[in-house]
Amino acid sequence: MLCLLILPLMLLAGDSPSPEGAQAYFVDLKDGDTISSPVLIRLGLTEQMGIAPALADWPDTGHFHLLIDVNPPNPNKPISKKHLHFHLGQMEKTVDLKKGKHTLQIVMGDYAHMPHDPPVMSERITVTVE
């Protein structure tokens, strides 16, 4: 039943404009940090853009997606289910990461999990888990 509601939205998605100057960022992490797992990852967003849950088609809003050890998504396709979706509008999550190096990046998605145009994303950072 849920698929019947989401599929039409996905077919219409992809053209959500991003507000000029909007940027996503990590609140407590920076490139090169050494951390312990589990780690509380807190996400931030500049004031040009608001946060809304998935399926809420409100202008100048989106929800976070955390990409771990992958390249940025294709801007013309929905953000993969392999990534962590903050679809309820959450701004933080405790994540278990295995020891070693990991890349992290934030990508905002619109109501149907599509990247905005142009995409709103953080820099890709590398952290080491001890």
C-alpha cells in the first residue's frame, strides 16, 4: 500500500529547487577526525533551507541522508536505500562504524528522496574509527 503512495511521488520528483546558498554540514565532525564507535552524528543546515519529513512537499525544505563509504548519488535518481535516511526530519543519529577509515557525506533529499537542483550536500570527510 505504501508503495502505491510513494511511486507516483517518485515519478514526479527531481525538480525541487534548492534555496540559493543552502549548505549541509557536520556539527561535531571534521575531516581527519579520530572517533570511537558508536558515534553520535549531528547534522546541520544553513538557514536558507528548512527541514521537513519525507513526503512533505514544502518549498525550500528537505531531509538528510547520510552517505557512508560511497560516492555522491546521481542527481537524477532517488537517493539509494543503502544510505541512512533521516526521513522523519531527524538531525542526529547514533551510528555503529567498524574500525578503520570511513568517508561520510550529507545529501539533502526532497519529499521523494531526490537530490535538490542544485544538490545541497556537505563536503565529503574522512574519519578514522579506533
